[in-house]
Amino acid sequence: ETGVTQTPRHLVMGMTNKKSLKCEQHLGHNAMYWYKQSAKKPLELMFVYSLEERVENNSVPSRFSPECPNSSHLFLHLHTLQPEDSALYLCASSQQDNEQFFGPGTRLTVL
Amino acid sequence: GENVEQHPSTLSVQEGDSAVIKCTYSDSASNYFPWYKQELGKRPQLIIDIRSNVGEKKDQRIAVTLNKTAKHFSLHITETQPEDSAVYFCAASNGGSYIPTFGRGTSLIVHP
């Protein structure tokens, strides 16, 4: 285990549902990240939080809403998603610009 | 912003051969260059990294070289084994920015 956990591991939701992904890091890092990984596509950085403040938002649709209540927890709130949002969502943490530690990911399917 | 190009997208080798994956970056301020390995169905994990004050780093069968002038860095795997089969990602970041830029990944296939 790398010290980064994610729940749930799998999620199936309809386009009208609201759900949340959770990430927790036990490494004492000061930065947390959300990535989207689709089949045959590169890792797409969605959001970055440093010391609980959002420092990056890569033009992500508003149907994705991040929340970072403290340095150990990160959430991704989902609502009115589209089928093309189906992907693996990876959380990661790091200490500044050092190695990224990834969680196991949440496999999301939008019907 | 930073732009990282990675080549090739797919690399197929025979067991025992060497494999080389190359990345170029655009931001001369980038100073941290990690390489991640992602096996099928698993999370990406760091295998080796290098900082801009070093030209080469080696760890057993894996090595990374950095050419700051040309703005490119490469991953070298010698004596490849079937368990080296995975997707490899390079990345570049600027100290203090917290924002890494990843390459598109290279799918390495090692045939027994």
C-alpha cells in the first residue's frame, strides 16, 4: 500500500445521479491531486490542492466539483455526468514537487 | 505552460533486449523529472526520478539520462523481462509549482 486510499473502487451511476469520490492520504503530504485516466488517453490532471487551497483547475466541466476540507482528505463531487465521463479517476498526493503517490483509483461508469 | 512529448507510444522488444523511451519538455524552469510505471489494472508507481542538477541516475537495470540543453530525458531499461511489460509515463515539473505535466505514456511489451 502506498498510503493513499480511495473509495469507492467501482461506481456505476446514471446521468441524473449525484455521487462523491473520496481520497485519503496518510503520508503527511501537502498537496493532493485528481486525475482522469481514460482508455488509450494520457493522464489528465483535473485539480490540484496545495495546503488545502486549489492551485490548478484544468478547464474541468462544472459537473465535477472538488473539495479539500483538510490536508489529508480530498473529495470529487459528481452530478449530471455524461457517458464520456466514464473513466478511472486517480487521486494522488505529494510533498511539493516530489514523487506523486497514487491511490488505487475509482472505476466510474456513467450509464 | 509546460508541454511534455513522449515517444514511442508503443514499444515491443524481445526478452533480454534493451528498451529506451524518450521525452522532451518545453519549460526550461522544469527541474524534476520522474518516471512512473503502470501495470495493467494497477496504479502508477515511481520507478526512478532525476533532478536538473544531475545528468544520469541508475538503479539496477533502470537508468535515466537528462540533457538540460536539449530539454530531453530518457528512460533506459536493460535486460528486459516479461514483468517489465507496462505503460511508462514520464513527467516534468517546476519546483514549487505543484503541477506536474505528464507525457502520453509508452506501452512496453516484452515478449518471452
